[in-house]
Amino acid sequence: MSKILTLLFLVILGAQCSADGQAIQPIDSLYLGSLPQFSKNIENIREKVWPGMTMGPYCIFRIGGPAFLKNHPNPPAKAKLLKDSIYQFSQADFALLGTSQTEINNHLTAHNNYGQSFYVSENQFYAEVFHELHHVYQRNYIKKLKFDNPAELLTYPENFQNDAIRQYEDELLLSALTGPTQQLKENLNKFFSCRALRQTIIGEKYLNYEKDVESCEGPATYCEYMYMKEFSSTEKEQEYIHKRFFYSLIEPAYGREGLRNKRLLSGMVQCLLLAKHFTNWQHEYYNSGQSLSDYFFTKFKPQQVKLPALDSYEARAKYFTAMETAKHIANIQSFNNQGGLKITVQFKSPPEFRGFDPMHAEAINDSLIIHSTLLKLGKGANYFTAANERAITKVNGSVWTVRSLTFFVSEDRISLENNTLTYKGQNISVSWQYSSQKKEGNEYIVTVD
């Protein structure tokens, strides 16, 4: 009977929302109906997972559809109050994109897009929201925490010796978690020694980048994992947990491929080990001002030891790291050979850099970057947004300093009237005033002051 009433409520709600001009689809009703349960779930496990963690506002949405906001102290004025303190507005109102955090009415808000096909269950989707809620907590309250600089990922050295040791290091860390307790000290000694050796290869700057990722993303991914562990029940969800949180850590990867994701997972495993062996460590860690790995080492006190020969690891790394370099060349060729009209915007002064997805950005070299999932430049009347569409930036010394932007569009939808470049597509939206433009073959070159 309760299921019938819930379904009836969702049908009525859908009809009401449609009457307001916001088309409600079945997937919207599905996730809206499960949002109150998610709210109860996180309140039930919050103190168990991360004592002292506060719950900020959170928003779920579908691109081109509705957004549902909860736990927000100052909802948008034109948002519609639904039920259980849930407000509805349009995703386009705040240009919400991806799994991240955005300020809504001056309050940092966790958000996620449920209109994607890769979720194995609602639990996976909401576990990611819980992940982002921990970032909201970090940014609002943990002022000592240092977040990673995405620019450093894009110039991270592609060195086969570093790749070989890093692969071995990740396997040691997972063995420390899943292996016999009597081997814990040996595994952690070797793990610690791998880190020290890799610093001599890639330098302190890039090892510190890895530590920064672990420090901020490790705890958030720990929250994500704990949510999945607590509320998942199907075989498909269990397979996802194994793949996402454990196998992905030790799945071979070389160069910059998957680097940030692996450090995200190594930080999570360090959190799991701390939780397994110590109590009240979460508050102590955030108060320490240390990186997660430095805090981890102070708790477990590993010692430097001699590492075994890693000939087989190095042989594989030498081969596959060279393939990563070749892949960069192939990817830039694929980008340049795609169909459509090529647009290159040259900036005399770097535009405001508003956001990108570092986990899906590829540095071809130290000045050319392919963005595959998200790129936002400019503000006000002059802006560019690409979501799930490739775009290339040419940079000067840093990912933030963009000298030119290149992307492809459908020729029949581009406008270059009144000295303004305009395009509105499913995945790309741009409007930018320019001082000059010229066409060379299949490419428009637009110059912006």
C-alpha cells in the first residue's frame, strides 16, 4: 500500500511540476522520491563515518531538466517548495555541471547529475553526493587543509621508473589493508620506502601534489566508500565496490593516466587503515595541519628498508609509459581531424578561468591541454562552457593562463554577427565579443582583446 501511495505522490508531483513549465521525466521522479531517504541515511551514518562532520546543502539535477535542493538555508527566490523541505528550480539557473560543489546564494552546495547512464544504482549516485558533502565540510571548516593544484598534475613527469615503483607501492598499501596483520609492519615499511625513493626521481613538488590529493580526496572518498558499504545490497553494487575502490588502485596505469584517481584511492585506503587501528583519528588528523600521509606515518611509525629488485615492474612501465606518449600524439590528431567547423579564439589577455575537470584533462605537453568533460572560461556577456565535449586550451606556464581556445561546432549554428561569436549547442555554449576574425579553410580564427 505504501508503495502505491508513494507512486501516486510522484505522479501528482510530476503533473504539478509540468504545469509549472518544468518537464518532469520518470528519472526525475525516481531520484526526487529517494532524496528524503538519502537525507536520513547520511544523518544515520555521519557521526560513525566522520565524527563532527556537518551537513551542508546538497542538490541533485539533470542537465536540461530540474534541480532539487535540500538542506539549504537560503534557497533561490524563484525555487518552488515541494515536500520535506526540498526546493525545485531549473538546472540552467545556476549552470550546474558534474559532480562537484557550487555556490548557490552564497552557500557552497554539493551537487551531482543523475541524468547519466553509468550509475549501477541510486546508492552509487548518492554515495558521490556524500563525497561532495565532505568537500563542502572541508572547505567551510577545515582551514588548514591544502587542496591539490590541478596545474601540477598536467606537468607531472612521465617517468617509467617512477611508474614502476608507484605500481608496487599501491600494491603494498592494499596488502597492508587486506593482508595478514603480522605482515602489516613489513608492508608499511616498504610503502614508506617507496615514497622516499620516488621523491628522488620526481622531486618534492610532485610528491607533494600526490600528498595534497590524498589529504583532501582521501577522506571524501572514504565517506563515499562507507556509504556504499552501509547501504548497498545487490551483487552488482558489490562488484562496483570492488572495482571502484580497490581494484582501480592497483590496476596498472602509466604516465599521468588515472594518476589523480589512484591517489584519491590511496588516501581512502590510508583512512581505512587508520579507522581499523585507531579511534578518534579523524578529528586529530584535521587538527594536525599535516598531510594525510605524514599523519598516517606518525601514527604507524614505519621505517625505511631496502626494497627488492623491481625488474618486471620496470620492464612493463618502460613499454607502457612510451605508449602513453604515443597516445598523446594520437589524441591531438583525433581532435584536429574531427568533423565540424574549427573555432580558435586567441586571447590578447587571459580570460577568467572558471572551472575544469582535472581528472579528465590531458596535457599533450606543457602548453597544450585537452579538456574532455568540463571547461568554463569567462564571465558575464563573454563566456565559454563545454560539458562532455572536447576543447583544447593553449596555456602559458599554468593551466589557469589561457592564451587560446580551440573547439569544433556545427557550421549551421554558429554566428559571427555584430563582432560577437555566438554558438548554442547541446554540449557547447559560447558568446564572446571579438576585435577581429578570419577564416582559413575549415577554421575561424577569432581574436579577443
